Amino acid sequence: MSPTVFKEQNYRFFFFSREEKRIHIHVISQEGEAKFWIEPEIEIARSTGLNKQQINVLFNLIKQKENEIRNSWKEHFGG
């Protein structure tokens, strides 16, 4: 199961249900995909098919929605 946290522009932001415990979020679009760490601070973990401009857009969207992501993580995974 991979619940969607939110959609913005042509990106879907979601979690994988059975993955590592460190808070992070996955992003997918037709162009590619990425994984961002949320803690200890927001940073790119990896990406495929996305250019630097797209990654910067994603970083800014994640920064804007950081509280929503953290709250969704706690709701989905507990704690």
C-alpha cells in the first residue's frame, strides 16, 4: 500500500507502507521519480529522470507542506 499524501501540479507525493522508519516521502510524475528525506532536514535522497529545476520545485513544495507530511506520516505509521 502506498497512500497519497497530496498531489501538486503533475506530481504525486506518497509513502510506501513497509519501508524504513526515517521520515521521508516519495514523488512520482510522468518524467521521473524522487525520494526526499524529511528528517533531520529536507534533502534529496535520490532521483531518476528529473532535472535540477524539477527537483528544486519538489524541494520547495515539500518545504511548504512539511507539517502536512509529518502529520500524515504519524497518522499512517503511528508515533
